[in-house]
Amino acid sequence: MDLEFSQEDFDFQMEVRQWIKDSFPEEMQKQRHLRKEDYVYWQQALYERGWAGLNWPADYGGPEFTATQRYLYDLEMSAAGTPGMLPFGQSMVAPVIMAFGTQEQKDKFLPDILASRVWWCQGYSEPGAGSDLASLRTKAVRDGDDYIVSGTKTWNTLGQHADWIFCLVRTKDEDIPQKGISFLLIDMSSPGIEVNPIVTIDNPPEGYQEINEVHFDEVRVPADNLIGEEGKGWTYAKYLLEFERGNAYSHGLKAGLGHIRDIASTEVDGQGAPMIEDEEFKRRLSETEIAISAMEFTELRILSSLSTGKNVGPESSLLKCRGTELQQELTELAIEAVGNYSVPFANPAPGTNDEPIGPSYANATAPNYFTTRKVSIYAGSNEIQRNIMAKLVLGL
């Protein structure tokens, strides 16, 4: 793995930094809750610059960053607090379409995904079928040239904005439930689809909820929207989850750690001294920093492998477990640093004039803490990820 920084690499880093300065609107930088148009603006700006589809092959329009360039790109984007690229289209369903879709499906879907002209969401979990995903019950019954889909998907992220959803559906009842699952692409404007918000403990403003339930009431879906073979959806889903779990965490973690250091340098403990001077707090902060550094080098090794055309593999489970644990650790440190100012539970909508109780940086501390409880559950709970590592890495 060669990660020596050349002058060309430093020039690229400065190019990314300057582009962010020129392209990232100041009003977006100040918003805690982004609108759909904010996400779309940013994703399309990245596309126009040629920085969309970061892991895509060049034949499909990817930029073909070197491992070092990808590291520096992520470093600058996280340091600036940019929204990043929503994963559902470019990082999740697109690799499945590339690997298992027909040429017609590739021609139809991939260009719009790359250009962020179409918003995708995920339809995996159901009431009663989350970590035990193979027990899903959403039915897809073949009717001529269509499937008729009925059922409910839950924990659907930002589905209120979505144009399309990729779904796991049951096309046949089998003794081994994984064998009866298929992978369908469904137009969210189809008659019979209803999206209802799930109000979570972080108390999002009305209209800014993150997750939803999606109900399908005899929705007619063209059979041409089936990915690969009927009954092979479980295989495609496992392939997709490698990309969902194989995200890079360290850059965001490093930025979050720096933010906590700044807070702890301002806030004082019960003795009137800065929190950053508290011995126990310093110990936890240092241990977390060491863990983030270890995480970063693990990601760099994986990124180097990806640049040679390899898939993430079981290492994605390692990244998911450790990355989400550290995300939660940072929110706990933030609560401790802010102290009593984290008690008032405020999560105001954009445009409101409510004055925060205490410093402005404390306003999101409690909502961030509560919403981050979920990260060790979605994309396969961390307990399941440890089972995967035990089997595929340790051979147990």
C-alpha cells in the first residue's frame, strides 16, 4: 500500500479545499436540517465537478481517484462539514445494477444515479423483519408482465424525498426463506404507495424526519424491474450490504473529535477549570483519538484494496462495528463536555427564531446523542456483524 503524498497529491488536496470554499454555500454550512433541494444542489455540484460515483469504474463515469486522492478528498470534505453524497443510489443500488442488472437496466438507471437526477431509497427492513431480514413478508406476485407488490417496509431513510426504491420482496415461499426473495426496483410515484413519517426520539421538526414506513397496496411493478434472477435477491442484498457497511468513518470521527476539543476548551467543570484539563476527560479523549487513528489506518488498507478492483468483503463488518461504536462514544463525550446545557431538548426547524439555551453548539448535543443510538443497529446490528467476522475471518 503506497500512501506517500506527492506534490501532485498535495495539489489535488488544495484543489478540493478551494472548490469547497467556492461551492459550499454559507447558509448550508449553518443549517442543522437540510432540505431536499440542499441535498440535490450539493450532489449535482459534485457531479458537475466530476466527483460523483467515487467507487465507480471509469467505464461508468467514476473519477478513478487513487487511494491517496480518495483519502485527501474525504479528509477535506469532512473537515469542511459538507453534506457528503447520499449512499442509496451511488453507493448501494448502483453496484448491484452494475454487477447483476441487464444492459437495459444499466442504460436506464445508472446515468441518472450518477447525475443525481433521481433520488433513491432502501426497502429492506419490515415490522418484524429487521436483523432477521430473511423473515420479510412483503409479497410480489407475478401477473403477466408485472409483479403485484403488497406489504410494508420500515426504517426507510428519507423516503419522503425519493423517486425510486430498491426492495427485497418475497416471490416464493421456500423451506429456506432466503431462497424465495427477489430484488425489485419500484417507482415511488406508482399508485398504491404511501409514505408515513416515524417520529424518533431526537424530535425532528415536522417535515424533516429522517425515517419512514412505506406501505405497498397492490402496487403494479414491471417485471423488467427485477434485478437478476427471481429468488436470488438474498445474494444481491448481501453484495449491496458490503457497500452499505463499508463506509469510511475516520474522517468524520476526526472532525467530531476536533469539535469536542474546542467545546471542552471553552466549557468548565465543577471547579471552574476548563473541561479539557480534567484528567478523566482527557484520558477518555486520548483513548478515543487512538482508536480513531487505528480505524483510519484500517480504512486506508481497505481503500487501497478497493483501488485494485477488490470488493470490501468481511472487513465491511469490522468497519461498521468499530465506526459506529466510536460515533456513539463521541456523542457521549460531547454530552459530558457540554454538561447542563445538554439537558434542554431543542431541535428547532430551519427559519425559527428560538434562542438556544446556552451556547449555540450545545443545541444539537442531545438530539445527536439520541439519534446516534441507532447506528449500531442499522445495516445489520453490530452483534450480527461480529457473527459474520467470527465465521468469515476466524473460521468459527
